[in-house]
Amino acid sequence: MSVRRRVGVQVTSMVVSVFVAAGCASNVRLSGDGPSSSASGKSSKKGGKGKEGTARKELAGLKEGKPDSMSGYSRDEFGPAWKDVDHNGCDTRNDILSRDLDDVKKRNECVVIAGTLDDPYTGKQITFAKAHATMVQIDHIFPLGLAWRMGADHWTEEKRTELANDRDNLLAVWGRPNEQKSDKGPSEWQPQKSFQCTYAEKFVAVADEYHLTVTQADHDELSDMLDTC
């Protein structure tokens, strides 16, 4: 790495740290260096060379294409929100909160009412309370709207419901970056640099599992993200 590039990375890191600490601007800058975060909260680790190699093979096998329109799309096309697909008595949202948050407190066996989140997208620590539930949201790594445009519009509702509740496609994250991400693909939105490897590995794994098409721009960006592994 050149001296100029090292300086640029250090400056970017300082800017992100100050910005996130302030927590008061309308946009959150995510693409620079930040504190290291786990892949899915407290139990996962950042991807290593083995996962990177698998992801590169899967990425090479993904079909590229142009996105269709959003015509006909609605969240309802992917089944009831947070269905109890594993029949453990708890809905998917509470399952993911329980998995990804630390110091979890529950009202009963299922309902998470408090905890702390090390947000993987920004590195910011978020205090979760059910009274302010939107502070922590459950993100679809491969967004449902994007999936609709890249082939899911032709699926059965059963398969779309499976994608919407697939734990490998879900992360508990801070609400602000999740709202900024919305239905954007990797070429339009990226998490903090220290999480880009894991994010790319997860995105590619979901695309491969469900045979979803990706745009050329997203394909190229995913390859760049895997370079950070």
C-alpha cells in the first residue's frame, strides 16, 4: 500500500469514528474503516480464507442480468412478516434478536425486550429496548425488493417466504443504516470496510442458494469486497 493510500485510509477512519460517535447527522457514512464487527452478532466470526474461496467460486457461478421492474411487488408477496418457520413458538424477528444481541432480556420465552447490539454495518453500539423497537431492525442481506427484480417474481410464495425468513439472509442492525440500505444492492450501498468481507460472503451465499441473478455492477462490487478478506 502506498503512503498516500495509507494516509487516506487513516483519515477516512477518523472521519467515520467522529461521525458515528456524533450520531446526529441525517446520513451515516459506512464505507470507511470502523471497529471490527461479527458476522451476525455475538456468535459468528468474520469470514476467513476458506469462506472467501467458497464465495469466489459461488460468485463466479452466478448469472448476471439486468433487474426487472418492481411491478407487482409488495412485502406480502414474501409471506407473513416474521413467520415462525421453524415452529419453535417464536417469530423470526425475535429469533434473530435473541441470536444477535448481547445481554438479552425477554418478557417470556420469546419476546426480546432489551439487549445491546454491536451494529455490524457501522460498528456503533446500540441499546435496544422494545419501547423503541425501530432502533434495531432485522435486515435482509439480499433485499426482498431486489430479489423480486432479480427473479423472485417468478417464484412460488412458499419459496419467497423461505427467503424472507432464512436466518442466513438476516441480521439485526441499527435502524438508520438499514433504512438507507433499503432495497439497494452492493454496488449502491456498502457497510463499513471491516464488515465488507462477511457481507459479501453472506450475499453471495444467499444468491447462490436461491439461484438469484445479480447485476454486473453488483458482481464487480462483491468481488472488490471479497478482496478485503
